[in-house]
Amino acid sequence: MAGIVISGLQVAGWVLFWGLYMAGSAWTSCWS
């Protein structure tokens, strides 16, 4: 059970990281 929770947190972390990264890239390209 714990392994499933940890995996879920890792996936959520990566999704959040890439979401912020892509949003940051789009924001930068819009303003440059």
C-alpha cells in the first residue's frame, strides 16, 4: 500500500514539475 502512495506522489511531483516548467517556458517565450 505504501509503495502505491509513494509512486502516486512521485508521479504527481513530476506532473507538477513539468507543468510549471512548460508554463514557465511559454510565459518566457511570450514576453521575450
